[in-house]
Amino acid sequence: MKFAKRMDRLGTETAFEVLARAKNLEAQGKDIIHLQIGEPDFDTPPNIVEAGVEALRNGFTHYGPSPGLPNVRARIAEEVAQTRDIQVEADNVVVTPGGKPIMFFTMLSLVNAGDEVLYPNPGFPIYESMINYVGGVPVPMQLHESREFSIDVDEVAAQITPKTKLMIVNSPNNPCGSIIPRDDLERLARLAVEKDLIVLSDEIYMRILYEGRHESITQFPGMVERTIILDGFSKTYAMTGWRIGYGVMPVDLADQMGRLMANSVSCTAPAIQMAVMEAMNGSQEESYGIVTEFKKRREVIVDGLNDIPGISCQMPKGAFYVFPNITGTGMTSRRFADDLLSEASVASLAGEDFGKYGDGFVRFSFANSTENIEKALERIRAFAS
Ligand code: PLP
């Protein structure tokens, strides 16, 4: 078959490929420890599951409005207004199957061929893939290990040109678990206003934060009017497979994204939207418990990695990933990740899967039991020695 030219520009998320490789090895009888995964190892809290099942029984089995059920949009707006201390209404919200489509829809509705888009590197691989797919020019904003994996705002300022249309920020960040300090966020906001940039603020990990409070770029003057907040339920409520997330944005853009929904998936499944009403309204105990558990595992994995010669690892401030520097082992990150899986049965992701500045690092997820993390650390130690 002759594919459309644009397919050459589409990237992927290696996590799914590594998962397939690991499953293959498991089928051959290998005992694999999965530290490549980007999802909580917990099950969805039972009250949320019950609400979803109940909604199905109550007839939420039909199409719904493309941008989301009105009461769900209103409840999300309330939640976002409260957590970011900003003013937004139901009309600003578009509910999507996962937070991921908001990236795609943002590019499709805003980026013309040749427009430059600033994005974090190392960063979530889909940003770069989507920018390329729509014909935009990806401009990597380097996250520096020496700055606790944050950006250098002066460097970013120098990267802005008359063609820069959009800037993507992701705090807490995947893969580094880093955050952008408040002062730097404020400076970025000023730059965005001054240079008339639109900002996509991926805040999917905002509730998985181990220190301080979440800071959103939308809190600064002039930002609500030019920012798309991406958020969702996958990570906080262990709902990755349900596929539900949302974007919060200016109303005219929300209308455009509603049209993209109508043209693609029609709507997000209404019963699943009802389940997240329970996630937002019900007890938050379980989701707080998940964060407390992650915090304990974070210490175990960071201490364990720093104890291995050739590896140095910073303490992540949010999300459930560590991004250790492995250059001291003498291996490239690709070789390290590949051989660690085939020789030591530990699955991880090579840093360069998150962009060129990820070279020399490996991403481990600590969304696995402490017991498995400890077992993995022993294997990594033996492998690296
Ligand atoms: N943003 C970041 C930074 C992520 O790591 C992910 C998932 O791994 C997403 C967005 C998308 O989450 P979902 O589509 O499952 O809601």
C-alpha cells in the first residue's frame, strides 16, 4: 500500500514497543520486572468502577455531545478553577478519550506548516511526533540535569522567533519527574504574553507531587486567554484503560476541538464520563494513598540507584519516574535499556526515546511494588557491575 507522505513524519511511544518485547520474553518463561510502564500499578478505586457500571445500567449507552456531557464539563471547570485559582466555565472544557488527544487537537487546530513549536526535551515523545505530523517545526527546550531537569528561561527566550506559535510545558514532567520552579514559570508566562505565544500546559501529573504545591502557568496575568490546560484521570485515579481526560481552553478554541471530536471519535463514552464524576465528587482517600505509596517507593529506587557504581539519580519532585544518568557505566542509554531487558529481565526506556537530550539517561517507572523495585535494583547492580 502507498501511504500518505505525512505518515513518514509520525513517531510513536516506545513504551508500547518495549511492553510487547517484554511480554514476548515472558511468554518464553522469563521473569520480567516492568519498570517501563507509565501507569499506576493500582486498580481503579471501587467507588469509581461502581459508578461506571451503574451509569451503564442506567442507560448511559448512547452518543453524547462531542465536547462532553454538560454536567461533566461544568464539574471539571469547577475543579480546574479551584485547583488553579482561575476563572473558567463549562464552555471552556472539552472532554476527550484520554488527555492525549488534546495534544493532537491542539496541533491540528493551531499549527500551520512551518510554524515553530517549543517543547520540552527530554519530554513526552508524542509532542515531537505530533508537531512533525502536522508539518510544524519542533524546537526542543532542553531540560538540564544541572538545573534539576528544568529549563533555562534565557535559553528559551533566545529560541523564540517570529515563527514561534506554541510553547509546550509539562510540570511535573515525564520522564524526569522534575517541575518548573514558580519564578521560571512566571518568566515563561511573561515571554508568552510579550511574544504572543499560545501555551499547551500538560498538567496530567499535578496531583502526583511530593513537595510543595502545584503551580500552573495559567495563574499569571494574561495566561488563561492563551493557554490550553491538559489534564485527566489516568494517573491520579489509576484509570489509564478507561480513556478519559480533558482540555481547558478559550471558548473559541474549545468549539474547534469540539468539531475535531465530532469528526473523529464523536464523543467520549458517556458512562465513563459519569464514572469520573464519582472520581471528582467521591472520597479522595485512595488517590491520596496512591501518592503516599509512590513517595515511599521513590526513596527506595533513588537510594538504590545511587548506590550502584556508574549511576547517579536525582530525587524526582513529582510523577512516578526517575531519570538516572548512566554514562558512568560506559554504555549508551539504548544499549543499557536493551541489554538490561534481555540479560537481566528488567524493562526500562532509553533516555533518547524522550528526545535527543535524553541521551545518557534511562527512565525507570516506580509504579511497581517495593518488593519488585528492590529485586530490580539487585539485577541492575549485577548488570552494571
Ligand atoms: N501527558 C503526559 C506527560 C503523559 O505522560 C501522558 C501519559 O503517559 C499523557 C499526557 C496522556 O495520558 P492519557 O492519555 O492516558 O490521559
